[in-house]
Amino acid sequence: MFVKKQKRKNGRVYLSVVQGYRGEDGKTKTRHVRSLGYLDELEKAYDDPVAHFRAEVEAENEAARAEAAPITVTLHPLQRIDKRAEGRIDMGAAVPSAYFHRELGIRDFFERRRTSRGFSYDPCRILELLTWNRVSEPGSKAAAFASRGRFPRKCGFSLDDVYRCLDYLAANADGLVKHMNSSIEAARGPRDRTRLYYDVTNYYFEMDGEDDGGLRRKGVSKEHRPEAIVQMGLLLDAEGVPLDYELFPGNVNDMSTMLPMMKKAGLRGAGNPDGERVVVVADKGLNTSSNIAACTLDGNGFVFSQSVRKATRELREWVLDGAGYAESGSGRFKVKSRIADKAVHVTGEDGKRRRVMVPVKEVAFWSRDFCERARHERAKVIEKSKAAIARGDTSSAVARSSAKYAKDVPVVKATGERAQHNWVLDEARIAEDAKMDGYYCIITSEQEWPERDVIEAYRGLSRVEESFRVLKGTMDARPVYVWTRDHIEAHFLVCYVALLEMRLMQADVERATGSRPSAEAVSEALRNMTGRRLDANVYHFDYRTDLTDALCSCVGIDLSRQVMTKSQMNNVMSVVKKPRS
């Protein structure tokens, strides 16, 4: 680069910085880098503007030459590995760190609180390390602490500090979630809350028994495990980005979790002062009288799945009746709808339970793909039922789950004698279930919505299910090994922050490339961006893909070089803490 003087038509001299390069035709050309201003104006601020800016540009050129200069590393063949020194550094952590600081604003949240409380440790740095561990290589809090030497920021805290910090994180969890939502809106604009997705899952603990009155209680486990569990309700915005979460004791019924979650998120009654109307999308487990009544009274809407098998006889017959269906996709899909009244039971101020009719739109559809999948899944259950019957080890518990088509008939037809157990295949139940293959029903308060919009809204619920799969699979959120209530709450806060970072990374890559990577692919890419130490100040990197390039481009950093010095890596970690210009 050099300083260029150009005489303009008005007779004044204009200074600018330009860069020389060789074009495709082999000729030397220049490109504009930045403007400096008119010489006569600059002379008011500098004795010799030309000399000043020439010295400044030369310093930049020197820094650029030093950046590109070859690095010499001397390796002694007899030198032994230092067991006490960490030989790797996880530079992939720079990408989620950018979201941690820029998008979620977590350092801003903790900085004032840390100063006022006089902490001996940095809760922000501890949370950053724990969330990186959850994104890249999930493990216990002790395992995260043990890997701190690979984290590209100094971690001047002890393991005791980590556990003390969990108490602090739990106490500030709700405030942090609100702060992160505000920071996301400040960085990306208002979030679309017109359609919200809600679902519930649970996480098991490696323990005997349960907490007396605590979170870890025995209930209906999604994994069919006998251990105590904790329920987690998760709320996503219309784009599938987490908006809030709540924890419930393991013995709490799923259907009773939605209203507390809506109240916490400020979407009920006085908690929603702006009168923002939302449409809540949830699965059939949340399709209850209290949830429908609350949404209606709050002025909100709902889209709930309705079980065809457990529907009223009239509704089930209407769904299965072929009349009124409109077909599409060469007979692979058909849909129909009607306006109806749904009976809900509400309890009044006098404590009496009353039956109230709520106007809804019922949308029924049949999909050949779903039908074939249901037949395939049922065939496997039939085989399990037959195998259980042949082994003679069928129990009532097994019959309700994997061998549900095994039926206990305590009379042997061949002899007419009574038997203690006589398990046979329930052909009648199989035939009844087969009638409903591929049929689904959705009820909604949005009577004006086209059928396709109702179905698409419900299909969006898969985003919550995928988020739970990410938490349980990629981020290995269970089993949970911490045991005090505060530590449990902090554990799920860490998981939630990591999930939020993951969803933002996936969304940005999709926006930049047109293809959405899986959470597993993002985690693997970031985990593999590890440098191996060549000497005390130089690290070698050998992993680069299109996905790593896209992730780095989304946060404005370059991690494509094979060799980086500690100074260069520190500079990257400093850059990702600052807002992008």
C-alpha cells in the first residue's frame, strides 16, 4: 500500500491510500483502500500530512509482511513430550464465542453483577467454557474444567469456583434468558412471536430413589427408564430459535406445564401488556380443556394435534369417512376441514366445573407416506408381540409397550379350561389400528387459516422435537450427574445457552449457503478445528471444510491458515468479543 496524491479539477490535492496488484492481463494496477482527505484540510491537523500518512501506511505494510513471513520452528528429535503441558488448542471455540458475546450479550449481563458482588472468579468465563464443552465434547463439569487448557482463553479459576458458580448461574437464570432475548433482538431485529412452538421432554438421573419434594421425581420417562427424571418445557419462536424454557418435577403431567411456561414467557394476561397475540402450536399431549380455555381467554390462538384413536366417536368417523377429502400429489395426500364446536370443561370462581363449547376449525388429512410408515412400524410391533408370546414371558408392562398386540385370554379354547395366563395375538386391535394408518387431525382456533397453513404450522413442531434430540444426543444433556437443585438448574441453563448458540449458527450458515447443517455436523466441524503445538508459541492446524469456512465467515474471522501463533489466536478471540462493524 502507498499514499496517492491526486489533483482534482478544483485544483486541490486529495490524499488516499491505494494498494498495488497485478491484474489477470499481467499489468500492474491499483485498488482504492481508504480516503484520507484534501491536503489543505489535513495540514490544519498535521505539520506534514504526506509524511505522517506515509509512515502510518509503512507500519501497516510492515505488519502485513510480518504476518505473511515464514515461521521457523526447530524440533529436536530427542526432546520428550512434556506431560504437564497441554499440546492442543481448540480454536473452533472462537465461533460459538462470537455468538456468546455479540448475539447473546452474556458478558454485558454479568459484568455489572460481578463488580457489585466482588467475585474472585469470572462467572462469564466459566459459563463460556461450560457451553463450549457442551457444544463440542459434552461431559461433566469436572471434565470441562480438566479440558480448560485447550480453551483459547485463560481460565484462572478452580474446580471449586466452577461449582460455586453453578449456584450463581441458577439464581440468575431467568434474568439471563430475558437478557439474551433482548440482545438477539438488538442484533437481529424483532423476533417473530406470532407463532410459538411448545413441547415437553424429560431427562433421567443416575440415582436410586427420588428427591422428596424436589425436581428429581419418578414419572413417565420418554426413554422408559425407571430412574428419577426432571421435566423440561421448551418454547421456540416462529423461526425455531429457543425463546424460553422451564423445569418441572418429574412427576408433573405434561399437559399441566404449558400455562406456567406461557406465564413465565409473558404471554398470559397482565404479563402481556402489549397485547401481543400469539398462536401456540403443541402436540396432542397439550390438547386439554384448561390449555384451550386459557389460550381463548388470553386472546391467543392454538394449533393442537388431536388423536384420532382417542377422539370422540363422531369426530373419528368424520376423519375416516372418505367424503369431502380433496386429493393432491397423485393420490398421495388428501385433506378436508370443517368448522365445529369443541367441548372443554372449565372450573369457575365458585369451584364448579362447567362444559363450554369453543368454536374451532378441524383439519383432517391422510398421507400415503405416513400410512406406509405406520404399517412398517406396526409390523415390527406385531413381530415383537409374536416373539413375546412364543417365549411365554409377556407381562402387562411389555404388552403396553413393545408387545402391545399381545392379549391375555385366560381360557384355552382347545380344552375350555381356565389358565393363569394365555397370551394370544390381538387380531381385532391390529385391524382397528390399521384403519387409522396415515390419518391425522388438527384442531385450531384460527378458523380463517387455509388448511395448508394449519398443517404447515403443526409440522413446524418438529423443530422442538429436533431441539430435544440435539440436547439429548449432540449435547448429551442426560444422564445428569449434579444433584443439588441449584446445580441441576444451572446444568440446564448451560444446555439452553449451548442450544441457542447452535440454532443461531445453523440459521446463519443456512442463510449464507442455502443449506442447513445438522447440529452433529456443526459440532464435529468445530471440535476438529484443533491446533497442535509445534513450539511454545506456534500451533499447526490441519482441518478445514466448506462448513468450517462458512461458520467462520458468519462471524467475520479467518481460521483457514495452517500455522498460527499465540498472538494471532489471541487476536481472533479478542475480535469475537467485539460487535461487528
